[in-house]
Amino acid sequence: MTEVTAYIAIGANLGQAQRSVQKAMLALGQLPMTRLIRCSSLYRTAPIASDPSGQAGVPGPDYINAVAAIATGLTALELLLHLQALELAAGRERPFPDAPRTLDLDILLYGNARIDSARLVIPHPRMDQRAFVLVPLAEIAPALVSAAQLAAVAQQAIEKLPPAP
């Protein structure tokens, strides 16, 4: 089995968001042909809109975010389907773009792959615009995030949470 290192953004802002993110981290390591390599700390961020125009985000509770590194033998599309199944199992609904959510799992990077299809775009198209992605990614894979990328999102508020006791 050929393994690929993939990076997954994890976020939640409904229900027990911190617990949902922690459970998702463990669930990633339980996927078929997949093992968990490393997880970032947890971070708290305010909701933001996905469009880069600077418009205010959709109202809702703050998000708990993290990034996990996995080694997987799944294809990128198989991985996406498994992530969507985890979201659904956590009660994820998609009533409108940027809606608050019980769990959000996004493939940021899948090895060195460049994918641009109707179902999946890798690298994630907005990862460079989001501190809640770049800061935890830099924590676990500093070589993947440049100082310029971090500087570009430095104005976005992000708070590293203390480790759970």
C-alpha cells in the first residue's frame, strides 16, 4: 500500500465543539488504510465568511479549529467520502454557505497532488486566506507554511487553547 500524507482541517462551532474536534481527530486515525500522524493544538476563532471580500462572517458561536496530519492509502476522493461520512455522523447539515456546523472536515493537502474537479479542489482553495488553517498547520508542519502566508492572515484573531487536563 502506498501511503500519502494528507492534512485535514477540523472545525466545529455548534454543540460541544471542542469535544467534537477532539473526537474527529481520533476518528481520522480509525479510517480504513489510514493512521493519524500528528494533531495541532486547538484554536478558537470567530466565524468568517468564505469569500475573501472581508464581509463579516455568518453570526454564530466561535469555532474550535485544529489541523491533523494523516498517512493514508485512500485516494483523495475516497478520503473525501469518509470525511463527509464523519461529518454526517456528527450531525452536519448544510442549510446555506458558511452555516454554523457541528463538524467541518476539509482536505487541505493530499501529498503533492493538485486536483481541480467539481467535487474536490486540492490544495484547498481558501487555505491561504485563513489563520484558523495556517496557524495550526504551521504548528505541525512548519515547512508547509511561509512567514509571508502567516503575515497575510496576522490580522485575523486566533487564540490557542490550553491543553485539556
